Amino acid sequence: MPGITITGDHIILRPLNKADIENRLRWFNDPDVRKTLILSERFELEKTICWFEKMQADDSRLEFVIETTEKTPIGIIGLAGIDSTHRTAEIYLVIGQKEFWGKGVMLEAECLLIDWAFNSSGLEKIWAEARPENIASVITMKKIGFHVEGTLYSEKVVDGKRIDVLRLGLLKNNFKNQVAK
């Protein structure tokens, strides 16, 4: 699956490469971005390079850089825990360039990747986790057909505090692609 590029009207999803690691670190460590994530660890260069090298041989994970059509990197989207037996995967997304928040990038990126996952890679269910207070993310996911499957109470520890996590699921036949072909 390496080498896949998915092109939309306003963005391009292209494989993460080693030159993208500094942007990834900056985005994942940005305090404003972190408020939307379910992560405790801070990202460090050496550990991220090791993670990237391991990921290259990991068939259960795909990570893309979200770029504008002018080739400006603005975020990360990916599938983790790709399970070919059950045909499921977790989707995740980080818009690191805050000037693109609220501009429809999340909707377009998720629709592009989900459409590819369902129609080109054989997945039948995609799931996601979100903080309940991340309203923009939850609204966007519901718009494309995700359903809240449950609330995992005090599920994770983020910055020393226990937080609730929403689990959302999307079946292939419930996908509402919001991106015109």
C-alpha cells in the first residue's frame, strides 16, 4: 500500500515521509492541537524517527500528510490497527496548521481516506475515538455517517487527568461521502 496518493478538490493525501517528521512533531506537541487529542506523551525527534522506520514495515498502519493543492502540509490522517480478517481500522486526524481549522479540511480528508479504505482496500468498518468536548470532530464524523457506539468513562489519562472517550463507528453501507467526485 505504500506510495498511495489520494487527490481531492482542495487537498491531497500523500504518504508520510521522513522529511515530514519535524512538522508532525510540531503539530502533535502544539498545546492547542493537543487539547483535541487523546495523547499523554510528548513527541521527541529520535523516538519519532524510530517509530517512522518501524511503521514503514507495518501493514497494519497507513499515515498520510494532508497537503493543500499548492503542496503546503497542513496535517496528518491515517488508519491504525488495520485488521484484514475483520476488515476494520481506526481512523485518526490532526490538523496541525490552525489557520485551516473550521475550513472543511477534516471533512474532505476523512471522506477521501474512508472512500479509499472502503472501495479500494476492502475495509468494511472504520472506527474512531474522540473527546466528547471535541464537538467539531464529532459533528464532522456524524455528518459522514459515524454513530456513537458508546462512551468509555474515565478511559484514558491525558496530562495527568482521567478523561472520557467517545467511540464512534462507521459501516461501509452507512458512509455518506460529502466530497463530490
